[in-house]
Amino acid sequence: MASGLQLSRHELIAAYKRMRLIREFEEAVHQEFSAGNIPGFVHLYAGEEASGVGVCMHLDDRDAIASTHRGHGHCIAKGCDAEGMMLEIFGRKDGLCGGKGGSMHIADLSKGMLGANGIVGAGAPLACGAALTAKTLGTGGVSICFYGDGASNQGAVLESYNLAKIWNLPMVFVAEDNGYAEATASSWSVGGSQSGRANGFGIPSREVDGTDFFAVYEAAGEAIERARAGGGPSLLHVRLNRFYGHFEGDAMTYRHPDEVPHIRANLDPLTLFRQRVIEASLIPAADLDAIDRESVAEAARCVKAAKAAPLPTAADLLTDVYVSY
Ligand SMILES: Cc1ncc(C[n+]2csc(CCOP(=O)(O)OP(=O)(O)O)c2C)c(N)n1
Ligand SMILES: [Mg+2]
């Protein structure tokens, strides 16, 4: 089992870079959406970075992830190209999905990113399918299903627990519990516990502090190792916080005015990561500061590229309609 603080300097830097790029990417999307430059609907992952990165650090391109409507962080964590993502979010022709998907449908199958998904809970059966494929073909791959506390109430998710168990699939359910489904508190809407639900299907589970990259990394490592070794599915109940509203434009009247400032000041996974590695003398603050600056510049570069990129043409409407096998 890998404990996070035993990661090499190279791995720690890679983890921080991915988390910081997600944050700056989301901050840039927030700005651009507020300015009216982005079409459609956007849900930001800021505040939840340690989950996506803590899990995906254990994965490679043979592994698959199914994401949610809040999918930008999962994409970056799984290695999708940030510029291609930004072009997609701006609806540009050279976006990762030809500008036809936008924020809620970004996918890159070459990276095992099966797609963000506008249908809550719909990623779970897809992740089961990917896991069954990996098992049948003997690729050694695992499949991860990211989903929210709201999605955990969907029948498709519960049916997927059962399929994963009876087929002994190499997969991990990652319940990202940010306390809300839109404006509904999970303390009100979720009966029982995430762990108890998984255990009811014979699936082992762990609760994880999603503000702590090292806790997520360690728990995910154990679950993924079990899945790869033929030990079947597990569930991680990751408690985390979203810095923004449910969607961009959400007035958040259902949250106490002090809630987000408290979270940003005390429960920011990036700040907590910095404190841990600086205190342990693993990475100097100046190196982390340099990554922060590079990430801001990288996000700005992606926005600039997206604004300059061409839109799809009318003829593009007729492509990507059918898939040929
Ligand atoms: C099947 C379905 N039902 C309802 C919706 C509307 N909807 C979109 S996001 C959302 C809340 C999801 O909450 P959660 O799963 O906790 O994810 P979070 O937004 O907190 O990341 C709902 C109800 C939907 N998109 N699909
Ligand atoms: Mg939620």
C-alpha cells in the first residue's frame, strides 16, 4: 500500500501540478463564463481537486473513468489535453469532441476518459461496461466511476453496485460527496450511508477526507490494487467541498454566507497539500509558487487559444452522426 508522503519528488510535483492546473483552469472558465464568452452550462470542480487527482495518479491509458456533469477536473486528472478541453468548452471546431459536446460531454477515449455526462448517475453502468471489457480481454485495466452524492440515489448506480459485485469487476466507485445535489443537502436526501449501501451489496468501502490528497491517494491505491489483482469492486466515500455554486450563475441562497469563505480558508486541498509537503521538507515553497504561476499562464494560454480558434461549420453538423466499427 502506498502512503502519499512516500511519493517521490517527481510524483508529488506531478500531483500538485495537476491539482493546480485544474484549479486555474476552473478559475479561468469561471471568469470567461461570467463575461458571457462560454455557451451552455458549466459546473466547476474547484475545491474537489484532491479526489480526481488522488485517484487518477494510480491510472494509465488502459484504465477507464466515467465522469459527471462536473467533469473538467476528472478530464485533466486523467491526462486530457487542457487546450483541447478549453476549445471544447468554447464550442470550437478543434475541441476534444469537435466543439459538439461542450463542458458536459467532454471525452477522450484515447486517454480512457469515457466522458463527462449530463445524465446524473449514468456513468456507473458505463464504468461497469469498461470494467467488463478489461476483465474479458485481460488488459489488466481497471475502471473508475466518479459520481456525486445526488447520483448515489439513482437506481442505475445501485444496479451497478450489484453488477460489479456479481461479475467481480475490476472497478472502484468513487462517491464524491460535496454535501449537495444542486440545492438539496445530502444530509437530508441520502438514506443510510454510502459505505453501508456498498456493504449491502458485499462491496468493501472506505470513507476518505477529500480535502487531503494523501488520504485519497492512499485509499484509492489500495482499492485499485485490489481491483487489478482480481479482488473485485470497492467504494470510496470521499467527503469534499465545492468552492462555487452547483452551476455557474447559482446564487447559492441555500448555503450560509460564511460557508464558502470558511471552506476556502480552511479546507482548500491545494493549501493543505502545500502545508504538508513544505512541513515535511519535501518540496520548497518557491517550487510550488513557480507551479502556481505556470498554471495561471497555462490556463490563460488555453483561453487565448480557444478564443482564436474557429467555430464548427454548417457542414460539421453532418459528421460524427454514426460510428463505424
Ligand atoms: C437523471 C438526471 N436527473 C436529474 C438531473 C438534474 N441534475 C443535474 S446535476 C444534479 C445534482 C447532482 O448532484 P450530485 O450527484 O451530488 O453531483 P454534484 O453536482 O454535487 O457534483 C441534478 C439533480 C440530471 N441531469 N439527470
Ligand atoms: Mg453533490
